[in-house]
Amino acid sequence: MTPQNGIAPVELEQLMARLYGCPMAEISRLPKPIADLWEWQYSGACQELPTEMFFHPDGERGPRRRNRENAAKAVCAACPVIQECREHALSVQEPYGIWGGLTEDERLAILDRKTVASISHAS
């Protein structure tokens, strides 16, 4: 069967092998998406808002950055899925943006505290 792009899977695998010197990964072995783990995102208060509100542009600093972060956090504060969003961002260690009402630095601080706590419990 030839997909919409006109390249059969076998041909695509051969092309990738020639271009990159190794065969293409067998995508059928990748884990399947589980909608139940992601459906909360459809209920996010941020769903229809511009991503620039939650992710800073390069070089943004000072009052402008704080104002943008505070506006994003206000949206999060009224969001019905703030807890799911926050848990997701912490579990995957989301490196950028406002997630669950937390900035990058706030998430790092939480993760650092959890790491220190787990190390002290292990000692």
C-alpha cells in the first residue's frame, strides 16, 4: 500500500538508510498514544490563547517577563485542569513555559527539593 506521499514504507526505509547510513526505526514498535493521559489538555483555559503568553521569546527579561508570567499564571489560576497540567510538567520535567501555574524556575525548585528529599531519605 502506498501512503498519501506516494512513497511506500519499504522505499522510505531504503531512502532513510541511504541518507543517514542506517535503517529507519521500526515505528510499529513505538508506544501507542493513550488518550486518557492527554485528554485533560482539551479542557485547559489556555487552549484558545496565544502560546506567546505562556512561552517567553528569546531575550525577554525584567518587568516585561514578570508581567507576561503573571498574566499566564492568572489564566492558570482559573483553569479546571491546573493540577493535571502541573503534574504533567513536573513528571516530564517540562523545560519551558508556564505549566500548571508554575514557571521554569519554580518547577526546577520543586524538582530540586524532591531530589534532596529522596537523597536524604535514602541516606
